Amino acid sequence: MAFPESFRASPNRAEQPTHERRGVVIHHTVMPYEQTIAYMLDPVSRVSYHAVIAKNGERCTLVPDEQIAWHAGVSSFQGRPHCNAFLLGLAFEGDTYRAPLTAAQIDSALEWIARRWVQYGWSPDSIIDHRQVAPGRKDDLNPVEWLRFQAAMNGWAAALP
Ligand SMILES: [Zn+2]
């Protein structure tokens, strides 16, 4: 499968230092897909994800992997602060407290991750959600939906050759 993908260059990025690409922070947008993209393209927002995934699985890439997107804010992963420097930002359209992720969203995210998995040396432990890197400050994803996504990812990773 290959979900449609578009490219829109967000100004909300840092070209230096080069992004370390150690893993991914998963978000949900709350806002609808097109509105999210417009927000990321607005230099006033100073917010961006590397990519956002619509409910139908379509993706929009906003910042190249090599550059830093501004998605995690004050955050820490495995004891290291400033996740934006070393974790890519991938967001699902919607609010996972109001509606579950769609099957297309999960499949599209796994496709996006699969394209990077070997090159960047990722494992299931490399993928985390915003709630867990900014505890008490951010609530995405809904823990139930995080566990659902994580189970799908673990199943996919276990089937890799
Ligand atoms: Zn978030």
C-alpha cells in the first residue's frame, strides 16, 4: 500500500543543527487536517510537525527529516531534554479523546515509519507519544489509542525479516 503524500514547506523549522532522527514523537492535532496544515504554514504559529496524517491516511510532509520541526516543546525522553533535536514529529488528524484513530491512519503511520526504520536504526522503543515526553503538560495521545497504535507497531515490527 502507498498512501498519497503531499509536500508543503513550513517556515517553522530550524535548519541547524542537523536533526538526529533517533525516533518519533506521535501527536494528535485536535484541529481538522487542512486547518492543521494552514496553522503549520503560518510563521506566526511557530509550530510544525514533520508530517500530519489525515483520517483517510493521506499524509502531508511539512518539514524534511534533516531539519528540526517545532512540535514537542518542553520535553524529555530517556532522560534527555529538548526532544525536537532528536525525535521527529508525526501527527494524527483529530482528537483521540473524541474519536479513535482510523485504521488508515495507523497503516499510514506504519508506512511512514517503515520507510525510515532501517536507515535510522529505530526499534519500537524509538517511538513515543507527546503525553509521555511532556507528562502533565500534554495529553496526546489518549492512552487507549496510544496502546492501540503501539500494539499495531509491535506486531508490524515483529513480522520484519
Ligand atoms: Zn502534541
